[in-house]
Amino acid sequence: MAHSYQIAFWNLENLFDVENSPLRTEKLQRTIGADIKGWTQALLDRKISQLASVIQTMNDGKGPDILGACEIENAHVMELLVAALAPLGRNYGIAHNDTEDARGIDVGFIFDEALFTKEAVFSHFIIKRTATRDILQVNFRTQAGRLFVVVGNHWPSRTAGKLDSDGYRFIAGETLAYFHERIWEVHGKDTPVLAMGDFNDEPFDRSLEDYARSDRDKTRVIQANSPRFFNLMWPLMGQSSGTHYFDNSPNMLDQFLADENLLKSNVPIKVDTGSVQIFHHPPMVNGGLYPSPILFGGMGKPVNKNGFSDHFPIVVNVTEKG
């Protein structure tokens, strides 16, 4: 009997621990202290509740089987989010590594331990003059004993301007491509790899096409002589919709990338390329010309307790043969 899994990814917009958290280093407290001033337990609880209210509606109300997330400060806030998802009755666990990011934000995964076993977790460093998020690789085993590798990304931002920051995302893309090759070398060329994240670039940008080796043509990916990714977001391009909005313009910054071992017709674990979507839970969508997300704010920005995040989640379905 085949099994179907829903995989999601969401930039949770500054999911930080409370203002004077004992779990935060003194160095990080000095760095973000001014921005996080006034971030109380009540605000954190409200933020968690708002995020959970969206996640619980995914997968036809069952919640995702794997959720990749970024802009999380530590394992503690991930555990709070898992606790808020308790009404789903899922056996959620987390995969996370603390990093040296200058803003103290990490990448992590929430996953159903009844469906997946966490076999190994790796943090792949991106070499940058100032600390940035690692690329987080998690090796899962399915109930059928098959290896399924997911790779979470949150690439350097465009805050300094796109052209001035392009090089950092080139480095991140090259790092992802390198470890894609290493996964195949260590575990075999038939290992399925699904990369996901907030890439802070769009599918057509060089960081993804030239450096991460992602493509808009599935056939080219399958026939390539070395590991490549098919960018699942290409069919959604040109639909006046995005996962993030800047100056009222949609940007497809959040993406899924699938390698050939999730694409070929006879593979045991296969991604449904037609199932990918930007998840628009109605309460989190602003009205107007473009359906932009309602921000929660914080970190120096005004807080809207009825907000959620500055990114929409993305979801895709994966099927495993029985």
C-alpha cells in the first residue's frame, strides 16, 4: 500500500524567545537586545498560537508530515510550537542545530516520528565574512526503511541590496550543490533529496540556476550526468502570486527543489510535481490587488497580534510505494 506525505516549508518571521531568555548567549543578547525589547511571554505565546492555527489546517486538517521552518531562534521555541500542535494528535519531533547566525536565527524541521525516524542531522557551514545560517540536512528513514534526505535552507538576505549580496547567495548555492553530490557519494546515486527553504532569490536567479544547479526542465535534471535539482516552483511563476511581497510586488523566494530520484517514473519515493502550492490560509491573507500575508511583526517592527508571518508557507506531496 502506497503512503502519501505532505511536506511543508514556512519562514516563521522572527520566532524569537522572550526578551531576557536565559537560553540566549550574552553576545546575542547584546546584538539583538534593542530590537527584542518588549518581546514578552504573552507575545511569544500569541505568535505561537497564530502560527499553529495555520499549520493545523494543512494536509486537510491533519497537519504536515514534515515541516521545514526558518527564522527560529532555538529548539525551545520549536518545542513550544510542537506543544501548540498537540490537538492534531501527531507524534511530532524536531530536528535542529544551533548556529552562529549574527541575528540568532536557525533552520529546523518538525516531523511525525510515527512516520519518519531521524537517522542523522548535519549542519553545512556557509563561509561568509559575518555569520549566517547553516544549511541543515536531515537523513530520515521511512517506515519502509528507505532513506529520504531533506535539506533546509535560509540563504543570506538582500538587505544590503540584491547586487551587493548576490555573492553570498552564490556561495550558499554552491554549498548546497556540493553537499548534494556528497549525499550521492556517501549513500548512493539513487538517494532521494528534497531541498527547500527561503532562498532570498527567485527560481531564475543565478544562485539557484548556476550554483545550486536547479533547473526548470525536469527532463534535463533526469538525464544529467551529475546531481541537479528540478525547481518545483516554476509552474507557479507568472501567476501574480508569491511567497513574499516587497513594495507590493510578489517574489517566489520560498521553493522546493527535487532531484532525479524523486522524479523518475519508477522511483520508490516520488514527488507529485503538480501538487506544489503556496498555502493561502484565508485569515492570514490581506485583501487588495495582491494576496500578501498579514505580518505579525516584532524585532523592532510594530506588532499585529492578528498577524502571522511575512511569508506564506509552501506545500508539496510525496508518495512512497508500499
